[in-house]
Amino acid sequence: MKKKLAALFPRRWQDGVCSIVLMVSTVDISLLLQPIGADENHASLIMVLGVLFVSRFTNGYFYGTVSALVAAVLTNYIFMSPYYQFELQDPSYTMTFVVMLCVAMVTSTMTSHIKKQEQIQIEAERERLRANLMRSMGHDLRTPLTSIIGCTDAILDTSNHLTQDEVYNLLVNMRDEAEWMISMVENLLSVTRVGGASCQLTKRPEVPEEIVGEVLEKFEKHYPSVSVDVEVPDTWIEIPMDGMLIEQVLYNLMENAAVHGQASEIRVTVTCDRQYARFTVDNNGQGIPEDRLKDLGTAFMNMTDTNAGDQKQNMGIGVMVCRDIIRAHQGEFGIRNLPEGGAEAYFTLPMEEEQHGTHQR
């Protein structure tokens, strides 16, 4: 019973403010049109339009119904002769009230139905992505696990008579496969963390130079042959963000450039203005096939067809993680090919008003 009442009479202050603003606006517009010949008929149509907008942009039936009542009263009091007096005998008043009430109910019903359908579609898409994620994770984790088991069996089999160098190479391969699995698990945890609508990020003021420095230190350990150039603002700037998640975004983008783009040079650039901080990761690699570029972050696919037998070529999960993390920060995320070759990935983070101040180092 409580849920039904809540659906019929939602008590969200945003809906109340929206209703007041729309109804006041319709009254103001009607008054402004009077000097140029608008009469009570024009005012009635404008008030009906106001009721339509209130019903469309609020939840449930409560505010639309109330706005219909208010609009009928205001139309009678302000725009119908005698002005600024209530005249309840005129049949046109009853007709105006009935029309406005019907508009409110029909629009509210249609809006509620559309919103319900949208929610169903969102849930269906979420389930589809979750199923794809689980299939992709199971498929991609099977390869490194098989490799680790094979290396372990080779070391434990005393009949192989492996040399010290061969054992060392097998152990290095096991370590690399395990590190890649950890990266996949971290991506999966990030997807589950930022995938919900109620996601709460732990935002703190972070210095971009420190964030990039942490990522660069980790990246150079795994890809020492890739040259990385960094450009950050010369002024002391603090950007509100979840530092750990943004570090993962940067690392994923740099790793994609090195592994999938086969880049030998990567450039990380950070620029800021009063509204947004923009992070750019570009490289001199082989770029991304155009037919797959538009699908990055929405599907689970190989980035390139080179070495199709290597199942670790799948970068869809990493890109999806980056996109969702940035969306959770209310920022923008994108990837494009560069005219001179290679690819560029970028994302923006909003600068809160209180964080705009900068200080010279």
C-alpha cells in the first residue's frame, strides 16, 4: 500500500520546484502576450501547454493533477472576464478545467509508461553486458591458466631434465600470465564497482602530476622498451577524483597502446581549464580498424587481427572499464585514430567550483 501511494504521490522536491517554475513561466508568458492581442483563449492554450510540460517532466500523477487544478484556477482568475475575480458560472471554465485535467492524466500516464519501458530496457542491457562480461572473462582467463598449468607440469616433471635457463623462462612466463590475470580481475572489480546507478565514488583533490607519476612507475616496470613522454600543467592544480580508479584508467590506456597498438612511443598530456581537466594518451602505434573503432567500450572484441591465436588480444573489457569509470565521474571518454598514424584516447574530469584555485609551485 505504501509503495502504491509513493508511486501516486512522489514527494521529490525537484518535481515540486520544476512544477512551480513551469507554471510561473506559463503565467508570465500569457501576461506578456496580452498587450499584443492575446485573449483568454490564448492564455488557456498556454496554460494547457504548461500542464503538459509539468506532467512530462515530473514523476507520477500528483504534480500533473495539481498543476491542472492550479492552471484552471489561474486561468479563471487572471485571464477570464471579470479579471482578478472568480467567475464559476461560465461553461467555458468547466470545459477548460476538464481539458487541463485530461491532459495532465494522459500525459502522466504516457510518461510513466515510457519511463518504465526505458528502465526495463536498461535492465535488459545491463544483464546482457553482464552475461557478455562473464563469458569473455571465462574465455580469456582460460588461456593464462592453461599456460600456468603447462609450465608447472613441465617444471615438476623430472623426466624433462630442464636447464636452469629453461626453468627460469618458464617461471617468468608464469609470472607474466599471473600478472595479466590480476589485471583482468582488477578490471572486473572496477566494472562491478562503477556499474550500478547508486555508485558512490570516493573523490578527493588529487594532483595530476602525482597520479601520472604513479602510473608511469608501474608502466615502466612492465614495458621498459616503450618510451613515455609526459606533459602536465606548470601550476599546482588539484582535481576531484577517485585516484585509484583514474590510475587504472590511465594504465589501461597505456597498456592498450603498448600491447594492442604495438606502440613504441606514448605521450600523456594533462590540460586544465576552469570547468574540466583533460587527460590524453596518444601513441605512434598501428591504430584501430575503423569498423571496430565505434564499438570499443560497448562490445568484447579483439582490437586487431594480428596474432588472432593470442586470446589476450581482447581489449574490450579494459576499454569498457575506462568508459564506465569516467562516466561515473561525470566526464567524457573517447578514442580516435590520428591522421599521422597511431591512436589517441582521452577523457575529461569536471573541476568543481571550489577546486578552481591554483597556486604556483
